[in-house]
Amino acid sequence: MAEKMMIQFDHVTKKFDGETILRDISFDIERGKFYTLLGPSGCGKTTILRLIAGFLEPTEGTLTFDGQLVNKIPPNKRQVNTVFQDYALFPHLNVFENVAFGLRINKLASKEIAPRVKEALHFVNLDGYQNREISDLSGGQKQRVAIARAIVNRPQVLLLDEPLSALDLKLRTAMQFELRQLQRRLGITFIFVTHDQEEALAMSDEIFVLNQGKIEQSGSPRSIYDEPINRFVADFIGESNIIPGKMPQDRVVSFAGKTFNCVDQGFNKNESVEVVIRPEDLELKQRGEGLLQVRVESQLFRGVHYEIIGKDEAGNSWMIHSTKSAKINDEIGLYFEPEAIHIMRHGESEEDFDRRLESYEGADHD
Amino acid sequence: MTKKLTNIYLIPYALWIGLFVLAPLAMVLYYSFFTIQGHFSFVNYLRFFTPIYLKMAVSSIGYAFLITLFTLLIAYPTAYLLTRLKNRRLWLLLIILPTWINVLLKAYAFIGLLGTYGLANSLAALIGIGRQQILFTGFSFVFVSVYLFIPFMILPIYNSLEKLNSSYVDAAHDLGASAGATFRRVIFPLTLEGVKSGCQAVFIPALSLFMLTRLIAGNRVITLGTAIEEHFLVTQDWGMGATIAVFLILAMVIVMALMGKGGLKRW
């Protein structure tokens, strides 16, 4: 385990002009995994990337690569390469020279440079593009050249700063898949920055959800999606119904004036909590059936599903994603499994949250 | 209708070009074919290729080259520094400000500074070097010319540096380039357009400087500009003056061609 650990943030704080961008952040990056830093703009995700790349220096705390302190090591001395948000391809050089840039800086012989560049371009499916000018490339091709220029140097870590944000939806989806494939083939660590939760869920081994300079939650896409730690994460990752409730005892929760079975444990008696149920976990039933009765207020056709908003007798709003449609002003029933209920404690730290989950989930949880 | 209107708007420009650019050029060319006695002849052109004029041409080009070189050496780092400063607009204004002062005034100011009993010599005497002949030398000519031209070199370079996307510099560092390599391989090539237009803005006027050669260089430096002035005002040989002017214009055309479309094209 210790051997796989390569980048370590230890109580890192970063301030600009007295404004705190990162607050006391600690985390580890292991070798060969796909990480995503996810958060709204201004959450500090790009700052973390620039700290790793070496463009910034931590104000407090330490940053180590393989146990070596690198706080003051400049970017050109780090085994890390970046794919920039605007690609930053050199406009005065053609594709070949852009990709060869790092190799030429490292004084490789021309004989070695040509095959390495070819190989890198092959990796990103740009065979035969060597002599193109940058201005003649499409957005997707520029993106690939930027990746080739970074991976040709065989870095330990590849940093990607929202590299897909400028592409259209179709191309973006295709590139997500390709990036994931590329990471597996190269076997190096990717650290990907995005504000797009779908992108993060689709590609990552591990996601760090950031908000206001703090890591709110980290974990696999599944665990973050299924068990968000708080309202911010539940809201930011996917759509959520968040309803206030109480825990009369473990495995029993009451909300909307009723009591339900659930699987969550480790609460104080009658502790007030927040209940999360994902819209796709709610099943439409006939009036009078199911666990809850709601009146349909609005309905949107979203393509894959209908997005139905309804109100229960206690006045809570519910969002339902269903392939079945409903009629506005109709009374309908809603059904959900006990596993679909997720309970969030107010102000619980990530460590306590993880410990509590581990205590009762044991073997059935990944 | 719109085309007619566009043509109307073109009139002032066409008039300007016709009266102040094309007509004088045509007249210069016309006069260059007449001797001092008013006979049509190519003799002026033959005279230009005699040692006396060739030497002048070489000296003009040599000085213009030196002036451009030193201006560039001072202006590039200054422009680079400017892009890093906080109150850039203020600093830029301070650099542009001296260009609003008449050249003659500045030349006279330098006569005062560089003269035998000027500030420069007083300082030299103070630190024990002793008074030197600074004024009326090739050095003083280049020094003052460089001073006068610096703003015209800084501005285009500053503009191209400003336009340079800082992520190119980050990318170069990220790919392992040191500060020096980043400058050589990325920053300088990407600001070459600015350097070219700056060089044009300095070299071409430097080629035809004439007032400074008299006031600062004390006629020790005789450039083609000086020769033109002499012929038109002193010897009254307008034909020869016009011929030299034709060669100056040719030199400028060549410089502009060599520098590419640098002055016109901005990427």
C-alpha cells in the first residue's frame, strides 16, 4: 500500500492575496489510478492541479511525491505533464514539433524522437497528422495532440484540466471513453479536473468532491453516488430528493409523516437527519398503492425518461424519473426499496461517516 | 448605393495618398533625372555609385543597423518587464510621453547634457575619469538616436507580448523547458511579429536621420539623410538630392520586404 502511494497532500493550505483557496487539504494519490477532482467553479480543483504541476507553491503544509518534498520544485523538474484547458498548443510549431517539444528539451537524439512522436500520435488515433499545422486542426484533434504532447514524455502522472469542456456533447462522450481506455493502456495516474459530474462518474476510479476549498467527500463513483455524505454532495452529484426526517431507532426512519424501514445505522435515538432518495429509485404506482401518496404538479419529457414533480400530503416536493408518464393533478402512489433510502447526518465528518458505514455494511459493500 | 457611399468615404484618403504620397514620390523620381543645369540625364545615378556616395550609404546603413540593434536590446527586456508590472498603463504612458516632445528640443537637451561642461562630463570629472569628448562623436549619435527610438520599438513588442497566451509559457515549463529554453523556443518566436514591426519602425527612420547628425554628431556622421539635406538646401543640386532619396526609398522597400508583412499582419 505504502509503495503505491505517490502524491501526498499533507494539510495543504493555499492563499492568494489573503484569500484562502484551499483549506487544510490532505489526501493521497496512488499509482496507476484515474482520479477526478470534481466541484463547482472556484472550489479550488484547478489550484490543486497547479500545485501538483508545480505552477503554484503551497502556502502551508507539504506536498510530497514518493515521499520526497516537492513544495519548491519547479514544473520543469517534475515528472508530471499537463493537458491544459485551452490545450496551449504552440501555434508556431506543427503537430510533430508540438509533440516533440518535451523530447527536444530533454535533448533526445532525432533518431529517437521520430518513433516516440509517432507512437504518441498513434496512441491518440492521429496517425499521419505529423505535418499538419495547429490552426488546421479541429477542437477534438487539438485535444488529442495536447494529450500526445503530454504522454510522449512518459510522465508518472498526467494532469488534465477540464480538457473536454470545449468539445460538443457527442465528441465529449467519445473522448471520455477514449481517455479511460488510454489511462488503462498506459497504466499511469490520471488526475482529471471537471465540474461535470457525469464525466466524473463515467471515468474515475476515485472522485474527490470539492467545495469552497475543502474536500467534501472522496470515494468510488458508486459510493459517492449512492452514499453522499451531505446535502452539497447529494445535490452536486446527480439529482436528489432531500427531505428532513428523524431516526426513531436504527434501521427505521420517519419522514413525510410516516415511518419506513431503511438500512442505515449508528444514529442517536430520535436524531434529526436528512433523507436522500434518488429520483430514479422512486417507482410510480396506482393511487392508493405504494408507500407515499403524491399529487403530480408538473411533468417534463427528458428523452430517456419523464421528470415528474409531485407534492406529498406533508408538503414535501418529490422528483421522480420514470419511463412511465403521469397526468398532472392526478394522485399517484410512490414505492421505494429500503435500500433506496440514504440517511445523512448533519455536519458529519468524512472519517466518522466512513467509520459508521463500515460498521454495518461489512462484506456486502465494495 | 452603398458602393457609391463607400466611394465617397474614400475621397479624403485618396486625396491624401495622391497629394502627399504619390505626387511627391513621382516628383522625386522626376527630379532625379535632371542635372543641376536642368538637362535630362542619368548622370546622377552614375554619381551615386562613386565612392563618396557609396561610403555614405554604407555608413547610413551601418548606423541604422547599430541603432536598431541597441534599441531592440533595450526595448525587448523593457517590454517584457512592462507586461509583468501592476500599473502597466501608467508605465506605458510614461514611455510614450517623451515622444510628444519635439525632437529638436530633445536634441538640444542632449547637447546640454553631453557637452564639454554638461552633466555627463561633470560626473565623469567627479569620479576621476576626466572630461571627455562625448558630443559630436559616433557614440553620441547612436546613443541619442536609440533614446529617441526606444518607444517605437517597445510598443509593438509590448503588444505582441501582451497577446501571448500565458498558458503557452506554462505548457513549455510543464514540458520541461527552463526559463531560457522557454524564451528561445516559445516566447521569442511567438513575439517575432512585434520585433519585426519594431525593427521597421526604427530602421527606416534611422536610415534618413539628418537633424541629429548635425546637432549631436557634429557632421562627423554623414548619412544619406544629411546628403539629401545638403543637396536641396546648400548646393541646390535637387537632381542629386532626389536621386539619393530614390535609393533611400528603395532601401526602405527592401527592408519591408525582408521583414515580411510584419508591420501589417498581426496573428
